[in-house]
Amino acid sequence: MSAPRSLVIVDAANVVGSVPDGWWRDRRGAAERLRDALVPYASDGLPGLPGPVDLVLVVEGRARGVAPVPGVRVEAAPGSGDDRITELAAEAAAGPSPRPCLVVTADRELRRRVEAYGARCAGPRTVRPGR
């Protein structure tokens, strides 16, 4: 039996907010641009995490309604995006075959929460190189 694919969870609000490029004028559009930029990582992987990986973009607030695309699942958090990200990390850690999990965020408190479930964390530049 092969090892389960790694799960990469991207904190859309935090990653989008890491670059002051006017994202606040169109939060949904900014989340859609991030979603589209994530697509190659699904097959190629990330630094230190070979592909293919399962990519989940967690959106909240005005970014809800962003549709998934092939390679990127979109989760609209019913409340706090951080709570949904923590739930996803906990699900990845559960069961007889835990999945490797990487959470992309700069949020220190969120990092603490997901690391309690064994998730690794990386900053926004992991998926927004050169920005």
C-alpha cells in the first residue's frame, strides 16, 4: 500500500494579505488569483514536499464563493478560517494512517494550533515566490 498523499492547506486570508497589492478592494478576486497560482503545486509539490499533493485553499468572509478548480479544492469556512484549517489538520492526523500535512500561513497562533496535530508550517512565500 502506498503512503497517503501529503495535504497542503493554504490560509487564503493570510497569504493574500501578505502582499499589499490592493487585495482589500476585491477579496474574492484576490482569493481566485491565489487559487489559480496554486494549481501547478498540486502536481509539482512544494520545496521539500514532492508532488503530487492534495491542495486545499481555505477561504472566509467576502472570499466565500470561490469555486474549486482541478488540483485545488476550496473550503469556505462557515465561521473562522483558522478553525476550519485546524479541523482539516486534525482530520489529517486522525486514523490509522495519518497524512503528512503542511499549513501555509504566517499566523503564529494558527501555527501553534495545527502543530499540536503534527502539521508542519510554512510561510506565504512558499506559494508566492518573488513577492
